[in-house]
Amino acid sequence: MNTRAYTDADLVDAATGLRQAIARNTDFADFGDLMADRTVPSTVAAGAPATWNELLDDDEEDDWADLTAYEEAREEVFELARKASDTSAWAVRLGAAGLQPHEPFAVRSTTCGYEVAVQVATHPDLTEDARTELVAAIHAAVEETTTRVLGMTPADRADT
């Protein structure tokens, strides 16, 4: 018997709302502060890890160019976060279910851009082989179905 005055669904709803509010209402300046000390993943892959602050500040005399590059990156991050707030309910439910997300998959047509995107999440107890096979089969089914139903030719299989 539940002795709480709220349900699990109420918790998911609250987390979803808060996640959306943070993405939609965080001040633009706060995004710059929040991202300044985050490591840029591509710099790690390239063997020279750098934060956004380090990457876009070359410590030379043209500080205005550094600021402009940082502001442009911050604006793009801000817009991406605002757009992603619509996926908050899905992300919260996925976390509440204990599922682990995999890289998203998108089907892009040769004429219109991306038509469909899917992100698969699986239980962490699945073996690596089972996850790999399952995700590949889902991707193939999504691409085939999208192509057939929309009567389109996919440009390629691309990550979003």
C-alpha cells in the first residue's frame, strides 16, 4: 500500500516540468557560465582535451573575436537546449524505468532532410551482443518502414 500523498506518475510529471522549465527559463548568460568549464568531447577524441573556455579563448590580443566565437557557441547551445525541452517527459520516464539510452538514429531523405528519428533505450542487464543486435534490427526496421510509408529514398543512415 502506498502511504505517500503522491504517485510515481506525479514524480515523473514534476521532474518533467522542472526539466522543461530549466531548459526554457535558464537565463542566456547562465548557459555561458554553465558551459564554460565543460570539456568539449571532440577535443578529448583529438587527444588535446580543452574546456569551452580554453577552446574559444586563444589568449591573444583579439579578445573581441574570442568573445564573439564563445557567444555564437553559447547561443547555439542555448537554442538546442530549449528545443530539447520537448523531450523531457520521455527522458524522465526512461530514467525512471532504469533504461540506458543508445545513440539516436535518424532517417534522412535525399530531398527534405530528416524525416524520422528514434532513440532506443534498453535494460542495462542485456548483453552487449543482444543490445547491438536489437538496436541494429530496430534501425533497419525504422529505415525500411520510413522509406516504404513515406515513399522516399533515404540519403544515408546518420546520427542526429
